[in-house]
Amino acid sequence: MELLRIQFTGWTATPRMPFILSGNAICLPVPTYSLLLGLIGCCLGRVVDYKEINIGFQYCFDSTAFDIETRQRLIFDKTSRRIKQHHKGSDAYPREFHINPRLTLWLNRVDWKEIFLNPIGTPGLGRSQDLLKIVSVETVNVVPVGEGEITGTMIPFRTDLKTPGQLVQLAEAYYEKEDVGTGRIPVKSRIFLALRPETPVKLQFRSLFREESGRAFYLHDWK
């Protein structure tokens, strides 16, 4: 089986923890699949539907830090059915971010190789200033395996898993409305287990694959 492998590096990344709206903005240990769909769509220059693609990834970073950032408050206006500026205006708050992130993506779209070699938009991981550099774009051969050691990724939670990680409930993807400013709709919501980059785990799980070099990863297919 052939997959497309893209490797990214950057100075900062902000895979934000969902549903935290007050106090410090903190990060998940790894990005979400909806965030990765947005990154891929930026390279393609269009919205990517989750049905188009299966995604595997491995993520790591050196450390975390905090900064003060201005936030533009928004609100959904029920009359116009659009997003607009909140009447309270902007404010400043502490925000956590990752330093020196590295991201590897495996995609079942080898036909997109030329697009990643010449991306339409500049990829980022979180905020508009969290820019990434594409280090390499390669086609690799992988084989399915029943067991493997994986790290720095996100897998659907199962009650029989005895694996360390961070539980988080989130939307896997979003449906973008056609008109700008009208918002988006979550497609699916489920509980995931975020596997920290510094803690490799060996487990038996569906959709595990291994490169010829020996590196294993989970390929998410939205089933």
C-alpha cells in the first residue's frame, strides 16, 4: 500500500484544547483531526471534506511557553445568522503554545504529491502566526500490522484500552457553510485518547500500519 508522507517543521504551534473559553488558553499534546484537515486544505487552497481522505500523523515539540495575546471576541447574531464582533470588544489573555513543533502526515492521497510540493497557501498549526515549513514530500510503502508502538497521535477511545494519554471529547471534522461569516457545523463528536509525544505506547489497534523503515502509526478513517 502506498501513502503520501509529508514532514513539517515550525517555530511555534497552538493545538488548542477545545471548549475552554475563560482563563488561560492551553494546548492539547497533539493536534486534532479537524485542525489537520484545515492545514491540508490550506495547502490545497480549498476546504477538504473528511470523506476525501484518511489521515495518520506523528507530532512532537521541544517545550511549551506562554505569551499574552489580544483576542477578538465574536458572537453569532441570530437575526442575520452571521458571526459578528462582540459588543465587549477585544481583551488580552495568556496563551500556551508549543516550541519547535515537528509533524509527519501520512495521507492516502498520493495524487496530491505535486500540490504539497507547490502548496497554494502557507500551512500553519493553530494561529495565523504558527507557520510551518514543508521539509519533505514522499511516497512510501506501508503494510498493515496488528500491533505497533506509536506516539504523538490521537486514537479513538475504547473502554478496554489500558494506555496512558489524555482523554478529550471533540468534533472530528466540521461542515463549512458556503457563505462567509455564517459559521460551521460539527460533523461528528467522539472521545479520543491523545498519546503524548514523549510516551511511546505499544498496543493492538485497528488501522495500524508500518513503514518499511519500521515506524508504526495509526491511520484514521472516520469510521
